[in-house]
Amino acid sequence: MRIQNKKILASILFVLISFVCAAQGGNPPPPMPPPPPGLPIDGFTTLALIVGTFFGVKKAIKNTKR
């Protein structure tokens, strides 16, 4: 092959490779949605245990009186 043919072939390959590289571009995938909010377990936990214990003891006393 002559040098001029090699230059033409190299130029054609360079142009074709640049088209292939440009064709692969695109938008990135959308970001993941945020995780669901967690429910905090604090504050009224002690109050709920005290009220539950109160009603449980009250019911137990009521059932033993019958």
C-alpha cells in the first residue's frame, strides 16, 4: 500500500471511530429515589408501657373479683 492510501484509510477509520463514540453517549440513568422515612421509637414509649400496664393490672384485678 502506498503512504497516501494508508493516510486515507487512517482518516476514514478515525472518522468512523468518532461516530461510534458519539453514538454511545446518552443521559445517565435517573437517581435512585430516597429511602422511606423511618418511624422513630421514642418519646411516648414509656407512657404507652405505663398505660398498658395500668389497663392490664386493672383487667386482671377485675377478672379475679368474679
